[in-house]
Amino acid sequence: MTQTTEKRFDPRMNHAPNGFDAKNDLPEGFYEFLLPLHEKFTPYQQELVKKRAEVLKDSHEGKLPHYLFCSTATKEDWEIALPDWTSDQRNQMTGPADDAELVVKMLNSGAPGVMLDLEDSMANKWENLEKGIANVLSALHGELTYYDQKREKEVSIKNGKIVIFTRARGLHLNQANVIPNELLSASVYDVARVAFGLDETKIKHPLCFYIPKSESAEEAFLWRDLFQTIEELKGWKKGTIKCMALVEAHPLAYQMEEFIYNLRDHIIGLNLGRWDYMASLIHFNIENPEWVLPDRNTIPTDVPFFQNLRKLLVEICHKRGILAIGGMTALYPSRTDAKLNERALKVLEADKKNEASVGMDGAWTGHPDQNEIAVAQFPYPNQEFIRFVDTPVKPNLRPSAKDVGRRTLDGTRAAVRTVIRYRHGVLRGKGASLLDGYMEDLATDRIYRLMIAQRMKHRDTVKITMNGGTEVKHTPELITKLFDEELARILREMPVEVWETEKDFYAEARKISEQMILNEWHDPI
């Protein structure tokens, strides 16, 4: 039986509107398509979420994630045949699917791949989700347009060989109010909705998904079985649906090869989602004072806990014949600030050069102006499955970050300011916001909240300093004071014309953000 409740569902969850009737308010026939998928996969998803909680609890009690014992997945000789149409993924543009203008611009950027996001960069609200799914289907069919106000013309998608991926919501998320009185796996809903609405006569390549937030090789079985059940329902050949998967949870880093093996009929690449991975790394090690990380923007992109994982990911992917894709560079270019633009593009070039140097085949970017530089750092069409003889089979994925970067009160203050502004964006229907030149989404918001939490937890053993070197203990009272001060600063800097409209949203954002930290709500919701 699936979970039912008489109580109101978690308000952080995506709810279909009151009075919603899935049989009549969703595309004709979809409810009947969805219901057996829900009955088969939602109970499985809920069991996997329970197992995640157990693994996290074990980690906090000292039993940390580790490599699995040898198995067929790791000791046998097997390989995946990479399709020709996806051999070039030197840059994958990514952005929220609910923004039609951005989707068209990404598809017209010249990037080899585009990931349309229904997850972290999009507010997890019903209206955003439905708009995002509609845009995904329209983009896959080559029909999406937007009206360019400056040029006073309709802009459509250019003809090209671009590969389009859809990032569904992860297994940690549920969808409320679609199945009456029951929780529905958000992953099942998203994949089913896109697959059901697809007109395969209008697409240029097989349907492709991006799988986020996986935490174990076992979870690959759910995605495999979901894809194959949908293929059967649609009358498609087994293996028609393809996917890439993000490595953005610390436990999965130890199970990548097994994960690939379990999804070998569908998977064509892994991606190091490094911002979510950093948040997960903090979350699983939050009881350890040696893992109090420095101010986020003082952590180098080639820090060992990233670099060791990059090299291992490349080795495993190339050993098995699939692509290894790097992460997002958070600092964004600017068309109005020449100095910021120059710095952002230099950071981008160095970051992508580093990823290419360890054998990665491509990376993510989020702005069309980044595409040319990103693509130029990687060999065409990929690294031809290059492998390095010095890559350890089981490298240390928790090398100490004790001497990395700086730990300062200014860094904490910047974190507080960012989480308030990010949460304000969410309250206003935005899942990602460009703040002080950095693109901040749920992953970076979670990093900042976790950093604040760990600085409070270890305030008696880890030194956080002001300018001049004076130590500042991060008590809950100090954090409240910082939240008050940064909210006041944000409101002072706000243009007069938007004061009345936005001040209450900022106050609510400040309240929610501090509450999430103090209540230890660290999951990516």
C-alpha cells in the first residue's frame, strides 16, 4: 500500500492546486497511464528514502560511506556502446525548464547538449512544474518560441544536432494532490508526464533524462525498471530511453561503477554535480570538526576532495565506455560589467581546463556566453575514453580540507545574506537567482546553510575569525544577529519603488532560512 494520511502534507512539498482533478485536469489518458506506475514504483521509492535516512544516521554515528565489496559490476569485463548522436557533449547548457526564453536561447547557443531542469534551478511549485513540462515537450518537438521584446519578433529554435536532456526531480521528492490522499514519487510523475506527452515522430534523438540526487547503486534499479516499464507501455524497444546521472551525493561516489552496471541498458554518462556533492559531503560529515569547510568562495576548484573524485569518475566512466561530464562554474559572465565579465570568463576557462586535464569529456554551463570558451577546452568529440595508469582503484574521497581556504565571519555573513536572497527568489517563484555575479540555486543555498550549521555545531573547537584575527564563536544568538543585520541591509539597499511589494517576502525568507538551519533541515528540499 502507498502512504496515506489524513494530515496536511509537508508545506515544502509540491502540491497540485486545491480542487485539482487529475483525470480531467491533466492530458486525456495520462491518469490511467500514471496510476499503475505510481502503484508499482512509489512504494519502492519510499523504501529507498528510508534506507537513505539510515545511511545518514550511520554516518553521523561514525559508520561513514565506503566502497562496496567486489562484484560482477567491478570485476567482470563489460562495456556500454555510446550512441553516435551523443558522442559530443563538450558543453551542456543547463537552466530552468519553466523559462521559455532561456530554453530557446540555450538551444540556440551552439552547445552540443542542453539540460532542461525540472529540479534544483526551478521553484518546486505546481505552476512552475507544469509550465516546465510543457516547455520540455515543445522543445523536444522543435516548436518552442518566445517573443523578443527588443527586436519585436518571435524567436524559434534553430535547426541543429543538439541533444536535449530533461532533469526529472529526484527520489527524495514527493508530489502531493495528484493521486488523492497519497504521496506520489515526483520522479515517477516527471518521467511519466514527459514520456506520455512525447510525439516520437517529431524528435531527433531518443528521449533522454538526467537523474539527480542518487545515493546508492541500488537506486539505479528503480530508474531502470521505470524506464523499461514506460518503454513497454509506449511500445518502444528496450533501451530506447537514455540517461545521464549526476554524482552529487557522498555515498554514491563509492558506488559509481555498480550504479552504471545496474543502468547499463540506458546510461550514457555520469556528471559530477559538485555543488550538491559539496553539500552532501558536509551533511554526511557534519559531526566531524575537521570537516568544517572554509568560506565557499575560497575553496579552489581543484581541492583534493573534488579532484580525487573527478579522476575516479573519469576512470570508471571511460573503463565502461560512457562519458564523464564536469560541473557548473558558479561565477557568471556579465554583459553590463566588463570587469566581472572578464574575471568570470577567466575563471571559467581555468575551471574547464582543469576538468579536461583529468580526462573529462565536457562540462556544464548556464549562460550562452560561456559556451564557446567551455567547448574549446575539450577535445572533439570527446576524450576517446582516455585512462590514466596512476588513478587509484579506491582513492581517498574524504581527504582533509582542514588547511584549505579561510574561515571568517565575513564568509558566514555572506552565507546568511545569500540564503535570505535565494529564499526570497523561491517565494517569488524562482528556483535560481544571479546574486553578486554567482548563480545560486538549491545546491548552493544548501551549502551555505550547512556551513552555517557546522560552524555553530563546532564553535568550541573550530576557529572562525574576524578581520584582524579575532575569534568569533558562532552561537545561535550570533547567527540570529547576523540574520537580523543582513535582512536590514537588504531592505536598506532595496529600491524605494519595490519596498512595499518585496519587504514582507524578504522578512519571510529570512525567517524560513534561519528556521531551516536551527531545525537541521538539511535535505535538498
